[in-house]
Amino acid sequence: MSLIDELINGLDTGLRTLSGVAAPARPSPSKDLPESLTDDSARSHAAGLMRVNHTGEVCAQALYEGQALTASDESVRLMLREAGKEEQEHLAWCRQRLDELESRPSVLDPAFYALSYGIGAVTGLLGDRVSLGFVHATERQVCDHLERHLTDLPADDARSRAVVEHMIDDEQRHGDSALASGGAAFPEPVQKAMTVLSKVMTETSYRI
């Protein structure tokens, strides 16, 4: 596709991501589990955590699209887009869980999408090896973040837990695949800087 086509595709993905129309190819891992949360404070806390996870998936869509826009190798571009399709499923699962908890996505999602798209595009311009390394480093942090959510979620929230556990498996695979495809392992100081940015997103999207 031409640059204009790629930009239009990115805009379309952004609108679909933010509008909540994404339909998963796979059913939610929680589909056969009963709703067990009845306490209002527990429901509110679970909703805040799932809102953070939803925002993370909004950012993932934007990062993959931005990286695909500036990728040099067509095979890398295809790999990024394929991973993005699975992230769309995570996005839909998190949105569904928010609806079940009678909550909503973060109002900051459009800003996070725009920022992440720009970061992805710049990362892609640094070369495919750096771009794939960025995927690995990002997915590693996402897995750590989701593991913490498994600890923080209410003990009886089986539906949210099922979604998060399945997301961890997919995110780990995406990161491993990016590294195996030639991604550069990021040094620790860079990963720490990424962690700081991630905390800004998690702290704000939990509340807003």
C-alpha cells in the first residue's frame, strides 16, 4: 500500500479501536464462567483494573499500527499486523468485561492512542531490529503488569481472571516471537524508562 493508504488504514484502525466495535474471532475465555462479584467496592476495583487493561490494548493497537507504518521489511509489517489482530481480541474481551461490570473505558484513550501511534512510528523508523526489540520489551512489561493484576483482582472474580490469564499467554508469545525474529534486547535503563511511562498510563486510566 502507498503511504496515504497506510495512513488511512491507521485512521480506520484507530476509529474502530476507540469506538468499541472490535469483534473477537475467539470467544472470551470467561464465557462459561458465572458472574460472582456482588460487592460494590470489589466490582469498582475490578472495573478499574480492567479499564487499565483495556487502555493497554488501545495502546497496543496504536503501537503496532505505527510500527507497521514505518517498517522496512514486508515480513515484519505482516507480523506486526498479525499480532495486532490478536490484540484486538484482548481489546474486545476487556471491553466486554467492562460492560458486565457496568463500567466504561478511560476517557483518555484517544490521547493514549495518538501518543502510542507516534511512538510506534518513530520506533519503526529506527529500524526493524529496534522495532521488534521494542515489541519484546513492551510485551515483557505487559506480562509483568498483568501478573500483578492477577494478584490485585478480587479473589472471587473468576471472569476477569480468565481473561487476564489468557492475555498473558498471548502477550508472552508475541514478545518471544519478536525477539526470535531478530529483535534487539533493550538495555535495562531503557526498560526502566518505559516502566515510568507505563505507570503514568496505569495510574490515570484506573481512575479516569
